[in-house]
Amino acid sequence: MKYTSLTATFPYAWEDFIKAFWKMFPNPYNPQVVVEDVLERNIQDGKLYTKRILVKSFANFPKWVETLLRGATRTCVIEESIVDLENRTFVTYVRNITQTAVVVEERCTYKPSTTSNSETECDRQAWATSGLWGVAAALESVAMREFVKDTELTNKGVLLTLQTLHGRN
């Protein structure tokens, strides 16, 4: 298993960040997200629970990884989230449910900055696991490397969405 932890600060209020999160696809920084759809949405105990499916394309893997994925060019990802207005947290859990030669799981917690109400902090954790004997460590390393690259693009995409919502684009 490979693990990484990343942080980011977005220069917008938490409430604005949440609005942008639901509107960030499509955007030019994340063309790999080709489909998104809400599967479930409900409110329990004052919290908004949402489950979405995302279909993502991928093309940057080494040839040996493409062989293991049997030439697949897309994967389905489940995203589950909880918006807690009382505690002002927004938590997302994401994992791929196809192309499971390597499974990448991500947990993000978004909350208002401790230093400024006009900023949102993101604590992101990710795990890559593979059960393929002999190549698991290499697959996990490739998956984590791609995850870090995708995270940078996702951050740019949400910033672009925030700027658009605020008329700065």
C-alpha cells in the first residue's frame, strides 16, 4: 500500500467552495472526467449526503500498466460526500470501482480556514492498493504519482470554477 497526504488552501469562503464543488465539471483542467451523475442525495440529522458516479478516462499510464488494465481507457469512480453545516465540514470519500488491479481511495476534508473566514482548507489523504503479486508495489507507485498530478489539476479546476462563479473569469 502507498499513502500520501496533501493540503491546499483555496482563497474563497467555505460556503462558496461547496457551491463550486458541485459545478466544477466539466472544466479544461479535468478533461478526464467525461461523465458525472448523482446516484443518491438525502438529508439526515441536518447533514447532506450525496453519492455520485464519475467516469474518468486515462491515457498517461506506462504501457505495462495498460497491459494489466487490458487496454481499458476509462474507469468508474464512486464519490460519497457529507456536508455538515453545523460543524462546517465537507468530507468526500472517493474510490474506483472498475479497473481494480489497483484501487485508489481518497478522503478529503474541507473546512473554513482557521486564520481567515474567506479561505477554505483541504486536507487530502489517499491510499493505493493492489493485490497483483509481483507488480503491486510498482502499480501503487504509478497510481500515487498520477493521483498527485490529478490533484493539482483538480485544484486548478475548482479555482477556475470559483473564479467563474465570482465573475472573475
